[in-house]
Amino acid sequence: MTYKRLRDLREDHDLSQAELAKFLNVSQRTYSYYETGGRDIPIQILIKLADYYNTSIDYLVNRTNSK
């Protein structure tokens, strides 16, 4: 699931939700919703996350297992 990947990537990089939210210019609560599936993730945020983690959007949205 996309949401688990977001959490796993964040934790693998030793980041808090607040730190990543600041980088993405969203509130910590909004980022938390992204990780739990409570809110759809805008494409602009997916692009930033893919660039930050040096991975593909396809990986983030669970269309592939290849980073």
C-alpha cells in the first residue's frame, strides 16, 4: 500500500513527519493524512517525494517494487 511505503521511506531516512512536512511545505497533520490514507496526495507532492527519496512515483504509488 502507498501509505506504508511513505512511512517506511520516511523512517528509513530517520525523518519525523514534522521534518518532512516542513520540506513539503504542508502541515504535519496534512502529511500524517497522506501516510494514513486520510487524504489524497497531490501530484506536486508525489513529485517532491520521489525526487527527495530518489525513487519513482510508480514506486511511491505501488505500481512497481523497483525503486
